Amino acid sequence: MSGRGLRSPASAAASLLVPLALVATTAALGAGGTPAFEDTVTLILCNLVIVLGLQVFIGNSGVYSFGQLGFAAGGAYLAALLTIPAIFTILQTPELPKLIADAELGPLLSTLIAAAATGVLAASVGWPLMRTSTLAIPISTFAFLIVVYNVLANWDPVTGGSSGLVSIPTTTGIGSAALWSGVAVVVALAFKRSAAGYRLQATREDEVAARSIGIGLMRERLLAFTISAMLCAVGGALAVHQSGTLSPKTFYFAASVTTITMLVVGGARSVFGAVVGTLAVATVNELLRNLEEGASVLGLFSIGDTPGLAAIGLGLILLVTMVVLPDGLSGGREAGEIGPLRRWLPPGLLPTPAAAMAERARPLPVTGSTTGLRAEGISLAFTGLQVLRGLDLELHPGEALGLIGPNGAGKTTLVNVLSGFQSPDSGRVLLDGVEVTGLSPERLARAGIGRTFQAALPFAGLTVVESVAVGAMGVGAGRRRAVEIAAEVLGRLRLGEEAQRPGGLQPPGNQRLLGIARALATGPRYLLLDEPAAGLNDEECGELVAILRGVIEDFGCGVLLIEHDMNVVMDLCSRVQVLDGGETVAVGTPEEVQADPAVVEAYLGTSYAAGAHA
Amino acid sequence: MLKLRGLTVAYGGVEVLHGVEMSLDEGEVVGVVGPNGAGKTSLLRAICGLALAKAGEISFGGRPLRGLEPEEIARLGIALVPEGRQIFGTLTVGENLRLAAPGDGSEAMEGVLERLPILRERFGQRADRLSGGEQQQLAIARALLRRPRLLILDEPSLGLAPKTIDVVYGLLEELRAEGTTMLLVEQNAARTIDFCERSLVLAGGRVRASGRREELQRDPEVLRAYMGRQL
Amino acid sequence: MTDLAQSLIDALALGGLYALIAVGVTLIYTVMGMMNFAQGEFIMLPAYALYVLAGLPFAVAVGAALVTGIGIAVLAERVAFRPVRNADLSAQLVTSLAVATILQNVVSASVDARAQSVAAPALVSESTQIGSLSVPNLEILTLALTLAVLFGLGWLLYRTRIGLEMRAAAENFEMARLLGVRANRVIAIAFAISGALAAMVGVLIVMQTGQVSPTMGLTPVLVGFIAVVIGGFGRISGAVVGGLVLGALSSLLGTYLPDGLVPFRDAFVFSLPVAILIVRPQGLLGSAAGEARI
């Protein structure tokens, strides 16, 4: 849970202890004050549990769900109904099933049951919701919130309708609120630092790159959605056992805005941010609420009775944050990531003599007649243009095949087809004899096809070592194994020094290498590289060639290289295939292809072809 | 008319152009060639205000262009025919043209339709029904309607059949004869260097060679920029 | 038979209202790529103009409502949305949420948090006899207004220069700018039209319910979003279809749901889009994902 291998022990400890210390301090302050103050602080801590629930989903996925408070409501209602003494339950909710109505459980048990039941609900509701597109999730979860409200407010005989429930035992004290907050901090951090958490963060950073390393969007989001819902349910249950009453309006739009504000102001990406944001916004909220009742400011003038002032203040804070400080007060970082605690290298990254990896994420392919990544007769038309015309291509394990041709020839499109990002209109793709045409990118990644992108598509918010480790996690490695693989790969690509630096701030050459490292971490049989040498100088190109040669020898994978830098192609590739206008113009050894006048003509035009031949 | 001094452009930390120097006088037709990834499109985008110049100057008719919004630069008289044509598919041919014609412009419209009769034929059709070559003609017509002082074309022959390319270049030849100032960016070096009086060879974000057509046609640097050191 | 015809007219009228909301949301989406949470407040504030100006002639109040709608929309764009124009979509969505909250609570604080009643002109509350049907005037008005708006918008978009610029900007904003189209102007006008549409919706809702409340915009904005989504993002025709479908569904459910389930009508209506989105993630009219997933 402490991010072993990806963070220094000190950093991991700080990230955990600082938020816990904040919670403890807040609780201590609350306990030492007036009963009214203690109640306020208790409620703030209950809110914190909900905000941490929001952080688990929103912070890690980058997608805003407006429905999480629907789960808080659900959890609150169920827990309340389980704890309200039977005599009162009969009066308020006459048609409630006897099992629940008669139950008079203690706070812990009712909270746990509510959380579990909400988890089941979230998984069921989340399954269709997470299948909708990224754009549609905020809207469909918003719809969910309103549906929940609608049901709670109108199903009088079971939920008490719009008047809600009363006589809820007030069992939540500042101690239990603090305890649960601590638990929530631990859960949120544990998830964030788990393999599942990293995979989800990869989808937040770049959906396309995430799919290319085997990560399924819907699956990862659903898991976080469910955990998030359960935390929200706990928060809801706690809150109503502090106030003693509950109505459908308690966890509806206003509360959604408040909790989202708390998360955004603190910095959605970090647990520390969630805690800081909650405390900061709650403090301001309380101050403004006191002003609402009318106060004199510095004895100079009075503000009259203005309900809603606090909410306006919150709205303004949210607005200003979005414009000025979009990453929130914490900058999206955990406590252990601020300042000097970062500097640390995971073991295995220091330069060692080149050694082949003893274990691999995937065994070496057995050479046989059907091995190879094959494209047969691939045709594809796109917005009216015929981009690929009946193309054939063969990539064998252990070889480097260069794919060259002028701009617009269809090279990247072909790689898209081979890696599942585009489906051909006709033709087949075969992976070691098995037809894989049209399979999704994530499935192909898990089957052994790795690729990089022209635009590098870095995981800007993850560190270098995390970006590579998540590649291994995407195809199923556990976190510890993934770190070992990442250490090996980074060492090989001489990026070890950069391990703890953010992926987004790397110079262009490194970003491309990072893309290669990430793809390598998936243990591919076939590696498709899209212009890896772009932006590299001569020396860096030489290093790249050496690295790739080593990769082919040690890993045994087949490498397809789209490249414009002829030096790289000639040095590395045993075979070269030339594309122009969606068709193959030439296939052969580098020397053959270079001297082929048809090839020179494709690139430069007729007058140069004559020159090349001479 | 157009002057670039020490132009450096970066996208998110990646420098795609380093210290590019270039100048273009009125009536000239200058080419920019180079392999993919050389920075040709970044050069054009910087001129048109779509990409931020990290350092250096761009001036047009003496006016600095850095920091201006794209629509302001367009109104100064620079017209771009972008890579991939980027006509508005959901609009008709006529609407695409009308969008470009400032004011009433019916006279200018007539002139353009005379020159490119295929557009008159397809006037009411949705632009995404046109063939690649027709779309290219539409894109150029659209740029012409703005009566630009400088016409910039980004890979006009991309994705077109050879015969269509001939038609397009025929049109460009007419424009050159009429004295239109043009900046032509292409991957196909031979045709471009042959067509333009002067050209620059861009590779790896830097100018590798430049000069008049006769000089460049003999310059081994051109071949090297494309095919690597072996040749 | 009369009942069926009556229900259909009810359904159409509600569908028309929802279509108006959806079009307002879509206009902003097409030029900015943003789903505007504050659209509900663009509906609510003009409604309050009717309340505040209750004593004045109705026409004047409606005029004020229109001005309010346009004004608040343009102001919000200038102050709140322009600074985040280039931020990512989540940031824009949260910004619109902030704007919505602020506006809601300003009204709450300055007027009242509780609902207030507004009297509609007598003519509106009456019905007209058409054949054997007794059609509420309000429904006639809504239908007429919807048709007028659709024609007007169609005329604006397809027959005027600014409409041409808006359609071009919606398809390819960058290219439009390269042709000299002024980005700020196009966006401001999209917001202004959106605000006007929202004002009309606000006035119609007030006349229907006889009430205004600070949170009255919440359900309409959700309706707008869902209509846009099920119609297929970013297309005005899709928004209209989505609005009609949702409105018709809501109205028909209201008429034909068994009594016990009537209070849960909203729950049924809002569960529909999820079902549609699972089957067709791109919405009813959205273009199928034939393009590269990259």
C-alpha cells in the first residue's frame, strides 16, 4: 500500500501520515471545543469520507460523476432504517420489508451492511453507466442522482417520502467519524497505489495510450466507481447518525456541489488534496454561514440576513479555482511528493552490465510456419480516400522490418490496423496463425502486440517509472512484478536517472524512449514503433539503434519500424518495405530498396531517381 | 514581404523548429521541402498564428505577426490552404466559397468559378461529396476569394492522383503568371524545386539547404535530407 | 380517440418545450465543446424577471425576460467561460457548475429560497376548442413557439452570414478562424441565442406551473443534456429529436402510468437515456464510430 518500489519509503510514509495527522488534529480540535463546535467538526469529518469516495473515482479516472451522492443517500437511508428502533420504523415507513423494519442494529454493523448493499447497487448501475462514452458519464450519472432523489422523495411508504426520516440514533461521535475518515484515507491511498489504481490513472492521462497497453476503460472505471460508492455510502451513514434526521434533499444537488468543490479546490488527483480541500472549504463555509445570519464586519458595516451567501461564496471559490489553480491547492500531489522526498531510485535502475532478463512477462514465441504478425490484403478507405489498397505485410519474431514511404502513404494507418485501433474494410490480420482482425486494442496488447505513437502520448501526470510499470500492469502483472519489469526496461533504455521525474516534463527524445519502454513493459511478441527517431540527433539515433538491437536479441520480438530517418532504418533493419499511395512499392534489404529508382521517385520525384541510380 | 528571423517553435517542450530564417518578396514563389517531421507544417502554423513561436520574429509587410489571433492574421491578407484541404464537408460548395468571400464578393466569385468550372457544376452539393482533387480546387478557390497578398499551400498534392496533381499545378502556374505571391510546402521535392524559383530544404527543424532551383537540383544535401547518409 | 389525440398534443407540446431546451444546450456545445450546466439558470433568471415585474404589462415582462436571458448568457461567457475556453472538458463542466451554483444562490439570497407564485395572463390559462378537442392555449403557444424557433433558427443558420460562420465554426473552428471568422463573435452569438431560447423556456414553464423557485432550472437542464446525448452529440437535429422523444415519453408516461407509479415518472424518463446509450453509444442520430479510435 505504501507504493513499495515506486516511491521511497519516506515519501510513501509521508503521503500516508500527513493526511492522517490532519484528520487527527481536526478531531482533537473538535473534541476540545463546545458541543456545537464538536458537532460541526464531526459532520465535516463525515463529509470527508464522502469526498474521499469522490476522489477514488473522479481523481483517478479524470471523469466527473455527479451521481456519487446518490450512493451516499442510499447508504444513509439503509443504515438509518436498520438502526431506527422498530416502533419508529413502523410509523414512518409502514411498508418497509419486515426484515429491515424490525432490525435495530448497532452503528458499525448497519454501516457495513449499507456499504455492502450500496456496492452491489453501484456495480449493477455502474455496468451500463460506465459503458457510455467518457463525455456521457457526467450526464448519465447526473440522471442517476435525480432518479434516486425521485424514488426517495416519492416512495413514501418505504422511505418516508419528502419528509424523510427522524429518530435516527445519534451514534456518530467525533471519535468514530475520525476513525472512519482514517480508514477512508487508507482505502483511497491503497487504491491509488494499487495496480488497478495505476491502470485507471493511465486512462485518465491518455485513453488511447492506455488501451495500447492492454487497459480496458470500462472495467477499470467500474471498479473505482464501486469502491467510491461504498465510501460515499459510509459517509452518508455516518452523517445521518450524527444529525438524527434524513431527507431526500440531504444528499442531493447542493451537497453534490459542496463535495465536488471540496475535491476540486484541494486537487482532485490526490488524497492529500481531498483532505486539505475538505478542511479548507468547510472552514470557509462555516465562516460564511456565520455571516449569513448577519454580522458586523470589523465593526464597520453590517451584512443582513442572507441565506445562500455561503453557497455563493463556494461557487465563487470553485470558479476562481478552475480559472487560476486548476490542479487545486495540492497541485494534484500527495504529501510525500512535495519537495525533497521524491528523489529516489527504485532498485535495479543503476547501470549494470547488460544481462538478459531471467523471467519475462511472456514466454518467447516458438518459431514455426505460422509464427509472425501478418497482414493479408488489407484495404481501408477513410473520409472518401482509399488509404490502404490490398496491402500485405509479414513481421517475423527476431527481425526488424522498416516501413518507409512518403507522407500520406498509409504507414500509420497500417499500424493502426495491426494494433486494433482501426478496422480494415477488407483483409485479415493474423497473429501467429490466429485471426485477430478487428479485435480491440487492449485485447491485442494482451495478446502480445505492443506499439508506440507518433505523438508519444506520454502519461504526463505519472512519473517515468510509473508510466513504464503501468505497461506491465496493463497486461496483468501485479505491482511488485511490474516495478521489477520497469526497473529492467528503464535500465536498458538508460532512462534510470529520470525514474521519479514526471513523464510530462521529459525532453522529446526521452518521451519517445519512454513510449518504447512502456510498450516493452507489456512483454510484446511484436513491437510496432511509429517514428521513434523523430526529434533525435545523430548520437541519440545511434543509441536508439543499439537499444533496439539489444531488445530484439534479448526479447526475441519482431520489431516494425515506421521511420523517415534513413540512417536508423539502414542500420537496424534487415528488411525494408516501401509504401506509397496505400500500396507496396518495394520490399527487400535496405541496400536494394535504397537503390531502387521507384523508391527514390516515390519520395523525391523523377529528377532525383535518375541521380540516385547513377 | 514576409520575413522570418530566428524562428523557434516548440510544442509542449519539444522544439520542432530551430532558428529558421526565411524571406519572401512580393510576386515570388518559394518552396519549402523536406521529409515528414521536418517542421514544415509547424512553420506554416506559426506564420498563421496557430502555433506559438517560442523565439524569433515573423513580420508581414513590416507588421509583426507574433501574438496576433489567427483571424487577425487572415484579415491582413494571408490565406492558407491547409494540409488535407479541410473544407467544410457539411456545407455546400457554394457556402464554402461564400464563407471566404468578404462583403458581397459576387464579382470575385464569378472570377473563381470561371477559372474552376467544376466548382460551378457542383455549386449546390455538399462539399464532402467531392473527389480529392475537386476538394483541393475548392480549398484553393476559397483561399483565392480572400484576395490574399500571400497564398500559402501546405502539401496540395497530398493524396491526389498524378493527373489531378497536374491540374492543380496548372492552376498554380496560372496564379504565378498573374503575380500571386506564394509559399508552397511539399514533400515531393522534385516537383516543387522545379516549380519554384527558390526553395528551402527543411529537415529536423532546421534549414539544411536553400537556393535557386538550378543550384538545388545539383545539391547533394537535398538527397541526403531525405534518404540518409548512405547516398 | 379524443383522449388519444389529446395525449398526443400534450406529448408534442412537452416535446417541443424539451426540444427548445436541448437546442439551447447544443448550440453552446457545438461551438465550444462544453456541456453548459448553467443553462438551467439561464432558464431560471428570466422566469424571475416575470416574477419581479409582475405588476407591469405582460408583454413588457416577457421582453425583460428575454433581455435577462440573453444578458446573463453573454455575461457568463465573457466572465466565466472565456478564461477556461482552452481548458479540458472536465474543467469547463465544473466551471459551468460553479456558475450555476452562484446564480442559483444569488437569487435565493436576494429574493427568497422558497417558490413564489406568478400569475399568468388569463388568456394563457384558458383552452381553445378545436373540433372535439379542448386544447390548452399554453400548449398551442408552446407548439407555435417551438415551430417558430425552429424555423427562425433554420433561417439564421442557413440563410445568414453569421449562421454560416457558426456552422463552419461548429465543424472546424480552427479552419474557420483561418478564413477570418472571429472566434469571440461566433461564440458570443451562440450564447446569446442560447440565452434567448432559455428565456422562452423559462417563461413557458412559469406559465405552466405558476411558480418560480431558485432550483427550477435543475430538471430542465438535465432534460436538455439527456436530449442532446440521446439525439447524438453536437447536432441540432439530434437535439430536437432527443427533446421530442423525451417530452413525448414524459407526457405519455404521465397520462398512462398506473396511478401508483405516477410520482416515479421522472425516474422512468431519466432511465431511458441510459438504455439508449448502451445500445447506441453515439446516440440516436450520432454518426457511427467508423473513424479511427485514435
